Amino acid sequence: MGTQVEVKEKVKTEISLQEPGMFKVIYVNDEKTTLEFVVESLVDIFDYDSKSAEHITMDIHSNGSATVAVLPYEIAEQKGIEVTVAARTAGYPLMVRVEPESV
């Protein structure tokens, strides 16, 4: 009688981890949101100093929109929500978009 040999295969799974993609937080200019509110939101929510916040605000006003931060998705989304809630609470229609950095 022959001897049976049991063969077990081991499969090594290779896992490739990638850093999460970065997302742009973009403010969109409108005719009602005050420049002061935009500056204040940049200082309060994104920790800009007032001079940098004023410069970015003028970019938004002049160009119709501007990227105010590039962050991992969850943080970008949270900051966008914070700005939107603050704007609506103050009675402003400020629009904030979050989109992939490399589009």
C-alpha cells in the first residue's frame, strides 16, 4: 500500500498600503458673504494669521474661488462642514467645495 502525502499550500498575500489622497477645500465667491466673515473663518477654522487670511480672501473675491487648504479627505470634509455651518448661522450663502487635489 502507498502512503498518502497531504500537501498544503501557503499563499502569501501582499498588502499595499497607500496614504490617503489629499483634497482641496475651495471657497466660492458670492455677492452676500462679507469679506470680514471670510477672513474670520480662515483665521478661526484654518488657523491662518489675519494678513494671510486677507490675502486669500482677496484671491477668492478677485478670481471667483480659491483653494484655502489641502488636507486629507476626512479633515477637508470636516472643515468644509464647519465653515458652512458658521456661514449659515451668520446668514451667509458661502459655498465650500471639497475635491481631490489631482483632478
